[in-house]
Amino acid sequence: MSRSFGSTMFLLLLCLMAGTCLSIVPEKEKNPWYWREQAQRTLQHSLKLQNLNTNVARNVILFLGDGMGVSTVTAARILKGQLHHKLGEDFQLEMDKFPFVALSKTYNTNAQVPDSAGTATAYLCGVKSNEGTVGVSAAVTRSQCNTTKGNEVTSILRWAKDAGKSVGIVTTTRVNHATPSAAYAHSADRDWYSDNEMPPEALNQGCKDIAYQLMHNIPDIEVIMGGGRKYMFPKNTTDVEYGDDPKARGTRLDGQVLIDVWKGKKPRNKNAHYVWNRMQLMNLDLNNVDYLLGLFEPSDMVYELNRNNKTDPSLSEMVEVAIKILRKNPKGFFLLVEGGRIDHGHHEGKAKQALHEAVEMDRAIGLAGTLTSLEDTLTVVTADHSHVFTFGGYTPRGNSIFGLAPVVSDTDNKPYTSILYGNGPGYKVVAGQRENVSTVDYAHDNYQAQSAVPLSYETHGGEDVAVFAKGPMAHLLHGVQEQNYIPHVMAYASCIGSIMDHCQSHPSAGLAPQPALFSGLLTLLLLLSLLF
Ligand SMILES: *[C@@H]1O[C@H](CO)[C@@H](O)[C@H](O)[C@H]1NC(C)=O
Ligand SMILES: *[C@@H]1O[C@H](CO)[C@@H](O)[C@H](O)[C@H]1NC(C)=O
Ligand SMILES: *[C@@H]1O[C@H](CO)[C@@H](O)[C@H](O)[C@H]1NC(C)=O
Ligand SMILES: *[C@@H]1O[C@H](CO)[C@@H](O)[C@H](O)[C@H]1NC(C)=O
Ligand SMILES: [Zn+2]
């Protein structure tokens, strides 16, 4: 890197002086016609969006990139492009191709910068709540079991199930982690993974851990895939895959084998399969699978960059299996897919891990698009919150997303990576000065980008996140909205949940809901008749 350093700097100076970089700018882009034609094509495409898709969404798929703020989306776009040997900036992610985009305000009721539990309650249950709580309203205080009762709120997964649809959860974290748990559990604390993680007081007051709720409660979920095996087995049970690792052993104090509980609750005439490795998953005859439980790791799944492709499925592979099982239901399905470890990569300051997780989720989005139709499937892609992740430094076109800014700091004369964090574990002072990154392998998978403030765990960011939508009623996701608006749109589009006025004249799915204006007028007339 240091070899080409001087020449890169020279090139950039030349670029700045000349106004263009002869060696970097693609030839076609020098012709104004290229840009005008490209914009006109986009314009024609945009004009067609006036023909709104007002079908009933038989299926709804929600892709949730945990911690996938807008800066992460842009960096993942450049990375994916560069993985395809392109410059990167002008590449299109699968989510970039979605026609409708909104911004989502992510704050929790008690937090300006939110966490994944309160936000999951917002975008799954439609109600904002306190940080650290899942599936409960803001009347619940974190960790206080006795504030839970009567304050439970249900999720779109439940609404879909109640409407006779099949439902599924696919995640790269533990299946009882914050994001998925808001879909099926009600817990005053997201960290109550099993009874082992709960304070005795909460157990005494009758609260149940999240893994217990997943396996015991309605709604009964057709497809559950992710990590979290250890929370399903009695304490100290040896793990099937990591026999030597004490951290992989079972955690449950109540002695229950939740895999057996799960199986025992399924009707005898249905096929329920539990799998714990990729081979078993790939060998399933999906036509003969009614229920699938896949737990591929004791805790969270392994980062995509480190994944053993023999033992662990990728997120895309899990999504393909899930859709093929769920779509057998003629009434349709609701599927929650979480790219859950984008967040973990960022927390560790490991931007490369985080961005590869985001790219893998984008692959899964593309694959889901090939298995479903815009006519009957609403697909929404969003994040729960952002991170203090940024990239900048006047990097030239096509610069490696993990590369250096072209000019050293004019203050400490040292180079710096384009990617930086506002805080986190990458803070590095050597001999009283900021580390010279040219002396380290900053393109390494586990390199921790420099941060301004030292923290062992980088924090979430507080700015809005994007919501991408395609399919029936996708246009309702527009403008700057509260995060809890999202499941209300998904429910309206699929004619599920408690607000169904617009669907009543068409009880069967597949027919268009009444235009919103019409039901709005009806409500107005009703109100007027009450007044007079
Ligand atoms: C709820 O539990 C807390 C301890 O977690 C206790 O201080 C409080 O008095 C209890 N409240 C009620 C109404 O029982
Ligand atoms: C846990 O299991 C291991 C391996 O089976 C065993 O050696 C150990 O004694 C057990 N520990 C407890 C506390 O039961
Ligand atoms: C698994 O990884 C190896 C090594 O990178 C690769 O050669 C192989 O094609 C991969 N297999 C699958 C099924 O992705
Ligand atoms: C930073 O490290 C590179 C590579 O070792 C070296 O060429 C350069 O002089 C160093 N810069 C400073 C300011 O120490
Ligand atoms: Zn996080």
C-alpha cells in the first residue's frame, strides 16, 4: 500500500486540478448523453409507478438488517460491486431496485438512540416501547417482570397466523434474540434468553424466558431457523456439534428439552423436522415438511466470512428453504428474515464483517425476489437502527471500500482509512499518537477501524434508517415516518390484523382492497352522523 501511496496522492492532486481523473472515470461517463439517457430511462420508469399496485398482498416478507443504517447500505453497495469487479459506486443492490423508499424514525419511547428490542416491538407489533423490552408496550419497565401482565402487544406474525397464513422466522442470530423475539414473545427483558439468564425474582413472579415462549406458545410457527441451540437444552447438556466447548452446553434450569416440547406440540398427521446442520437441511424433501426447526449453532450463527459451508447454511439458503415451505399455504405467508450480525460486526468495529453480512442479506433479498411475484408479495427491507459507522475522506472513484483516503491527515501527517467509527474498540494510540494504519493490515477480515472514542463495544447511531418496499401497497411506505407505522402498512396490504374495513367487501385474498379514500370518506360520514 505504501508503495503506491505517493502515486495515488499525485493522481488525486492531478484530478483535483484538472477537474476529472482521466485514469479513473469510465469513458462512457464522459459523455453527457450517458447521464441524460440514464436519467430519462429512470424517469420513464418512475412515471409508470403512477399505476399503483393495490392488490392484496397474499405474502409479506420483511427483511431486517440489524444495524443497517444508510451509510452501511451505501458501503455494502460499493463492496458488492467491487466483489463483482466493478468500481462499486454505481452498482445496484437488490434493495436499491425497490421502487418505494421511506425514512423511519427509530427512537424508543425512553431512548433517543434505540436498541434492537424496542425497535423490533415497533416494526413488528406496531407500538413503540422502551429499550430492552420485546412484545410489550411502554408501560413495561425493563427487567421488571411484574410490570408485564396486561401490557403485552401482538405482532404481525400473530396477525398473519390468525388469518390462516403460514409464518416463518429466519435469522443469523439466536432465534430468541431481540429481533425475532418481538414476533412471538412478551418479555420485560430481551436478555432473558432462557431461565438461566433470568433473575430469581422474575422467575418467582412467573415470567417465562424467551426460548420457552417460542416453543410453548401460540402462534405456532411453521419455520424457525437460526442459532440458539444451547437455550433449548438442560443446563450442562453437551452440544451435538461442539462437544468440548463448555460455553456451548445447555443452559436451561427447568430441565426441559425444548426441541421435544416443540415436536410434541405438532399434530400427529404433520411432518415436523428438527435439523442442526446444513447437510440435514439440504437433504430435506420440502414437499414433505410442514414444520421446520433449524438450530445451526449453540448461540449466534458464524459470520458469513467465517462460515463453514458444509456445516452451516447461508442466510440465502435458509431463506430459499423457508419460502419453499411457507408458500405451500394457499392463504399465503408472513416471513421475517433478519440479517442479524451486521450489528455485531459494527459493535466489534469490524466493518468488513458487518458489510459482508449486509451483502449476504442483499443476496437473500434477490433470491426471495425470484421465488415470489410482485403481484401478490409485499417485500419490505429496513433496519432497526443505525451505527456510528461512516466512510469518507475524498476517496477517488473505485477506491477499495476498505482502503485509505488518498491524502494523509494535514494535522498528524498519517494516513487514515476511509471507514471510521465515532466510537468503539478500534481507538488506537501508539506511543502517544494515533496509530499509523499503513503499518497494519487494514484490509483484514477482522481489522477494527479507528474510532474517535475508546469503547469496548461500538454503539448504535440515532439517525433515521431507510425502508425499501415493493409489491402490493408498497407506495404507502413513503416520506419520513415513525418506525411503528411499518407493520400497519404490511397488515393493511395483506388484509390482516384488526383494521380490515377496506377488505370487508372482499373476504377472500386476491381481490383489491377498497381505495383508502373511500374508507376515509366512510369514516368521515360515520363521524358526522354521530355528531348530528
Ligand atoms: C414489582 O417488583 C419490584 C422489584 O422488581 C418491586 O420493587 C415492586 O414493589 C413490585 N411491584 C408490585 C406492584 O408488586
Ligand atoms: C457438566 O458436564 C461435563 C461433561 O459431561 C461433566 O464433566 C461435568 O461434571 C458436568 N458439570 C456439572 C456441574 O454437572
Ligand atoms: C464451500 O467453500 C469451498 C471453499 O471456499 C468452495 O470451493 C465450495 O464450492 C463451497 N461449497 C458450497 C456448497 O458453497
Ligand atoms: C506510516 O507508515 C508508513 C509505512 O511504514 C511509512 O512509510 C510512513 O512514513 C509512516 N508515516 C508516519 C507519519 O509515520
Ligand atoms: Zn446492536
